[in-house]
Amino acid sequence: MAVYVDAAIWYRAGRKWCHLLADDTDQLHRFAALLGIRRASFQDQPKASAPHYDLTAFERSRALALGAIACNRQQIVTVKRRLRRGAAIISRNAIGRLSGFQAGPAE
């Protein structure tokens, strides 16, 4: 499993910001805690396109030093899409268990 950061290109409150994502939400929370990011900063659906934390450029540098993978815009969008598909499959499987059958892969 991996943790990803995109480029710090978003300006807000006088700082540059980026996104921290991971293949697994628990891993994302652990990595954010390692960076000293509060859990209250976590963003997820429906308000966000994928589970993530916003990081300042300084926090991004620390994340990279701790092993996060730097991604360009296209790569981070691919990661976000994969995470959304995974959430959709988990949701479909949970619904399937409630009704007595297991849903197959999303098409």
C-alpha cells in the first residue's frame, strides 16, 4: 500500500496546499498522524471526491521525506478514481450482504 501527494499548487490562506491520499483509509490516517495532522482535517465523500487530507507545502516536504509518492495532476486523479471505484465496490458488497448475495466487480 502507498501514500501519495500531489504538487502544492492550491493557494489558500496565504499558503500553497496539496492533497495526501493513500490506498487504504486506515493507512491514510496513520500517515497523517505521523505528520502531526489532526484527524478533524480529514475530508471524505460526499464533500470531497476521495478520502484525503490537505497539506501545506511544508507538510508535503515532510510527507515525501517519510516515503510518500509524489504524483503529478494526472497521476493523482488516477489514484482518486481508483479510490472512488473501491468505495463503490465496498458499498455494493455491503448492500449485497444485507440482501443475501455478494455483488461482483463494478463495470
